[in-house]
Amino acid sequence: MKSIYFGKVSMLLGIACMALVYSLTGCGNNTQTPKKNPIDTAVHTVDINALIRIADTTLTDNKVSVFAQDSLTSKNETIYIQVTGLDGAPTTDALLDYDVVMDMGMVSHGGPYYPLVDLGNGLFKAEVVFIMANMDDMGEGWVLHTILNKKDSLSFLLPIAEAKPARTIPVGTKDDGQVFVSLLLPNEVQTGAQSIGFTLHRMDHNVFPPLDNYTVEVESFMPDMDHGSPNNETAIGEGNGRYNGKVNFTMKGSWIIKANLFKNGEKVSQEELVFPVEVK
């Protein structure tokens, strides 16, 4: 198996402390019983040649490869897992399951992730929230564990660097403890009104279930010009920890998105979340 490591990344001290509290048992994320992978029935096109190969390994009858659209960082990421025969032909009847674990050496912890989606032709899509970056000299870092056809266990080291600026931020809440809020917006966007998405996951010991029944109030603000913009819309829940709203950028430059969590009309996040955005 071939794996790629990135250089030195900074330590998220608060999350590491939580890992020490919750990972003394050495368990990973919640495991799932292998079953038929859900099939993506929407129109989709994934050009495997345009993706970055992260790692691969060869079995007796199959080759399993891990891809990403770009370098992986500590945020909500999409990764792709391809199963082929040794001749490179897609394995169309593969059954695949997975989870992710952050190996910090003395301790380990899991992270939020969604079920695999079967894209067809031996290609699967996984959505994972990497809540921290790999750290030098502290374990193997993030590890992708897969089970192929209920019998072959494969592990891949994932090179997770620190996202700059941050796109996944932990925040304390009134009722649900620590919540990881992930902004689903590129670092650079165009002017004008556009959709803005978030995922929310709460930390329950060593599992990270999606968090529903919230709203995310958003405000766009331009610090250099000391003004905001009109027509922002609160992100409302779409189920499975996903939220979608609108944000408006009226001119080019450096902006920030201020986000606050609400539940039943009451603000419940202990502090305001700030996400920088460059508007081109």
C-alpha cells in the first residue's frame, strides 16, 4: 500500500484534549454493518483521471484506490474509492464499507462521516469531516479503514493538512455539548447572492452523529470597509445534519461570514463562528 504524508501541520489543542478524554478506550468511530451501498441515481460525472490518487493497494483479485479532488485538509471533504480487477476493469458487484480513525499514538478518536454512495462502475463516494489535521510525531494520523466484500480489511493513511482558513470549527452549545460546524463554501467565491451550506455534527464520546433541528444564522461582513450586505438568508435544516441558506457579497475583497447556531428560536452557540472568504 502506498500512502502520502504532508509536512508539518499545527495542532488543534482543544480537539486534542477532547481526544485524550474520549479516546482512552482506544476505539474508533461508530462501525456500520456492511450492506448494499446506496446508489446515486442523480446525473453525475466523475472524471477519475482528474482526481489525485491518495493511496492504493492490490489484493489477489482486486485493486483498491483512494482519490480526492485536491489535497485533503481539516474540513468536510469528499473522497472516492475505486475497486477494479487486476486488469483495471471496474468491479461492478463490489460491496464496500468504511470508517475513519485519527491515530494519535497513545490515543485515537473517530470523526463524522456519511455512508458510502455507489456511483457505479466500481466507484464509491465518501463524505468525511476531518476535525483536525495530522500532527508530526503523534501516531499515524487519519486512517481510512475499509472492508471489501465483508472479508478483506484494508487501511489507508490519509494526508490531512490544516485547512487555511478554517472550514470546520468546534463550538460549545447549550444542550448538545461540543458541535462541529463545517462551512461548505470555497475559500474564493464570486460577487453576488449564492447558496451557503453547512454540516453540523455533535460529539457524543467517540461517535459524531449529525445534528438536526437547528438553524444557522449568517451575516456577511467586510471588515476593511466596515459594512455588511443585505439579503442573507438563515440556513435551515435539510436533514442528516445538512443546512442550506443564502449569502450575499456586494463587492470584491476580503469578507467574513459570521455564523450563530439557533434552536427553537434561541441562540445556543456559546460564541460566534467566523469564516473568512475572498470574493473575486
